[in-house]
Amino acid sequence: MESAFASTSRLAEDIILITYLRENITLDVQEVAVGWDQATALDPEKNSFVVIQTAPWSLMDKDARAYISSQMPQWPAVAVVVHNAGQKILGQVTIRVAGLAKHVKFFDDQESALIWLDSQRILADEV
């Protein structure tokens, strides 16, 4: 599924990838919602793990950060792949304020994000 703002696809049976496509901008809530709406269309029960791939040098405005913080707890675990320290710091502050630090992690590459999600899958299976 793809729009001008986001592309959403399955990486595996239980992993959804949301990629934000627009670089060098501040995303608003409508742009951010596109990816999450696409993910929900792929998995209405929200049982999948999610990888968010940010675009280089893009950030989210305050309303978009609030929206994404409301969406993340609805999924088992969320890994966010960022491209720079600014994205990582802003993301970590947002997640800590929302109380999601154990549920959401930030990574510099997709491979590390998938390894962490695999560990979360194992923990979920043990419960």
C-alpha cells in the first residue's frame, strides 16, 4: 500500500513495515496517520509487530507525535529506524513522556530493529 506520504507492507507474517517517504520536512498528523491506517488495513486485529522507517531529515510536529504515541501501544511492539541524532532524541523524549519506553525502541538500521522485534516475539510467546 502506498500514498504520497507512506508506504506500508509486510516484511513477514507478523511484521509490518511503515516507511515515511517525504524527506527534509516536518510531518503533520494527517501524513503520519496514513501509515498507521495502512497498517491497520493489513492487520485489523493489530497483532503484528511494527517497524517504522523514517525518512532522512524529517521530523513530526507536536500533534503527529501525540498521534503516534496513541497508536504505538495498540501493537505488540514497535521498532523505529532513524537516520540522525535529532530524530532519535526527539523520538526518545516523546516515548518516555508517553510511558512507552519498554514498548518502543529506536535503531540506526533495520536489521537491528528486526533482531529486537524477534526478541519481543519470543517474550510474547513465553507469556
